[in-house]
Amino acid sequence: MEEKKYLKWYNKIGYGSGDIAGNVVYAFLTSFVMVYLTDTIGLASGIVGTLIAVSKLFDGFTDIFFGAMIDKTHSKMGKARPWMLYGYIGCAITLAACFAIPTSLGRTAQYAWFFIAYTLLNGVFYTANNIAYSALTSLVTKNSKERVQMGSYRFIFAFSTSLLIQAVTVGFVEKCGSDAAAWRLVAIIYAVIGLVVNTISALSVKELPEEELNEGNTTSEEEKYGLVQAFKLLVKNKFYLMICGTYILQQLYSAMIGAGIYYMTWVLKNKNLFGQFAWAVNIPLIIALIFTPTLVGKWNGMYKLNLRGYILAVIGRALVVVAGYMGSIPLMMAFTALAALGQGPWQGDMNAVIASCSEYTYLTQGKRVDGTMYSCTSLGVKIGGGIGTAVVGWLLELSGYVGTHAVQPQSALNMMQFMYLWLPLIFDVLIMFILSRMNVEETNAKIKKEKGITVETAQQ
């Protein structure tokens, strides 16, 4: 007897390909928007950082709003797929707009252009698309193994796309002319690719009937809640808060790794190393993702695998710091790969962990709020990524960095070392601590045992 299967291999791959579209936005934006704004357009990094931070205040409200809207949606396509499909149209337009600031505009107008485009992208369109995409993990299958597999396929595509964008964008922009028009052209090409792939992904899976998701129970009473009650449901779920915190820390980590383009350019004197380090980060992550479903089964769940993985990640990042001060680029790459290998399992199974987190709310509060629960993915990505990018801007400004200057002061070089070597290690330590407390599977199993609930099974 095994859990009932709901998905074919092509459903899982089709779903996973959606993160090509997601990372066309996320990887491109977080890795290159700051360097585009400071070095090509000539905007002040401190002001840009502040605008991004202000934008995040708006984002916090839209995450729970769109999550609740998804929960209340009823259509032929289901709850989440309409939001995923149509939300990305706005993503494509506003991504291009973020990299299409007219050089003829005055400084104030340029800042305003960026702020409006960035806020619409993150606070509206990416929110709707990403929460819906993540929520599909709970809505297209009830099989825990399939949820882990969906997460693994998803992040294999995510990190492959991130690797490709980080590896080729600098050279791509140079071939297009290295000016503002080149960045605009590259952004448009990425946006079109994302739009096509997102559409394919949304149409590759089908959501389960609500009666089946709720195990035959009616949903009329469960859906009678507003934004305030939705927020209360999230706050009552300690695992939601842990996952949200972990997501934010992960995006802060990624923002510092993305700031590596400054470190490679000014400290290591070779900006092309940024692409090479992208290989050292993403290839081990992809390898880890391939084996994550097997390891989850071998270790009877996700808790031990995630915790042990991040212990390895902390060791790896600590060694990167040592290698960095030794001045050994090969060792830095090797230990970067080691850290990424440890981070891989959590990346692969965190959607399944969130599904278990949503189940915890259903078991303890009697309300199914899958869309709202998956707001932690968008909330964490946007707040963590946005604050991370803002912090990069603030720290560079504080250090005396000026993107249009040919030489940078030693204070700026020291700050780049701190951002690229020390901050990722600090964030990994904090994530490891949170994961040590996040055993939601065991908690759900105990509640089910107390209530006499058995796992749905079916003959294969």
C-alpha cells in the first residue's frame, strides 16, 4: 500500500519549468538591476536602496491579499492557475520597464520611473504569479512524494535558469553594446522567454476538485474569512513564521551572492569570474536536487535531511571566508560548491514542507488556506530579495562607492569583502538554527494519531 499517485512525469516537468519564468525575473533582477542603475544609468546606490526598501512596505500587504484571493477563487482552471497565467503578463511588461529607464529623463523622473516599475513588478504581478505557482504544489496532488518531486523539478529549472542568466548576461549585454539600450534589449528578450514558458507550465497541470482536496468535506464554512482572519491564521502557525523567516534569510543570502559582481570586478579584478562562480553555486544545487526525493525517502522525511544539509552549508561558507582571505580563487570556488551542495535539499523540498505547514493549519484550525499559506514564498522572496538589494545599495553608499568612477576607495573594497564573504555565512548559520526547530512532519503525525486520522492510500 502506497499513497495514491496523481501526476505523470510530464506533469511534474511541466510544472517545474515554470521556475524558468520565475527566475527570468528574479535572477536577472536581483543580480543585475543595481549594477545597471549605478554603473549604466548613474543613479546613486543609496537612493536606489531606499526606494527598494520603501517598495517592500507595499509588498507585505499584497502577499496576504493575493493569497486570500487565490483561496477564494473558483474557475474552470481552478484556484491558482488563472493568477499564475495572467499575472505573468504584467511581470513581463514591468521587468522590461525596470531596465528601460530613458536616459533623456531628469534624475528625479528616472528614480520615479524605476520605483513605479519595480513596485508594480514585485508588489502586484510577481506576487500574484509566484504565490499561485507555489500553491499548485498543494492543489494538484495530495501525495507527499510527488510534492517533493515537484519541488525538486522546480528548483532544478530554477537554478539552471539562474546559472544561465548569471553566466551569460554580462557577455550578452556587452555584445549588444554595453549601454542602456543593450540592457533594455536583453530585458525584453528575457521577458518574452518567461512569458512563453510560464504559459506552458500553467497549462501542464490540472488542479484537483476541491471536494477531494478537503477529503470530502464541504468548504463553504472554511472559506468565510477575511484578510484579518487570514493573517491571524498565519500568525498562529509557528511553522509558517519559521518558513517565512527562512525564506527571507535565503533571499538576503542570494542578494549578497549577487553582489559578488562588485566583488569580482573591483576586488578580484575580473568581472567574468561572476559567471564562473555561478557554475560553482548552481551545478551542486542541481545535483543535490536530483537526489533529494531519494534522500527524503531514505531518511523518512525532510527534517533530518534539511538540517544536515545546512550544517554542511555552514562549514562550506566558513571555508569560503578562509579561502577568500588566502586569496585562493580555486579554493573559494570549491568551498562555494560544497556550501551549495548542502543548501540543495531544502531548496528541493521546501514546497513540500510548506504543504505540510498548510496541513498543520487545517489540522489545528479546521481551515484550508493553501493560497494564503504559500504567501510565505512570495513574501520571503520579495522582502528578503528587496531588502537584500537595498542593503547592498546602502552599504556601497556608506563605503564611498561611486559606480561611474574608474577607481574605488579601500573602504568600498573592504565593504565588498564583508558583503560577499561574511554576510552569507551569517545568514546560513541563522537558517541552520531555524531548520533545527522545524519538524512539522512529526508534529502533524502526532496530531493525526491523536485524532485517529489515517493517510489516504491506494493500490498502485
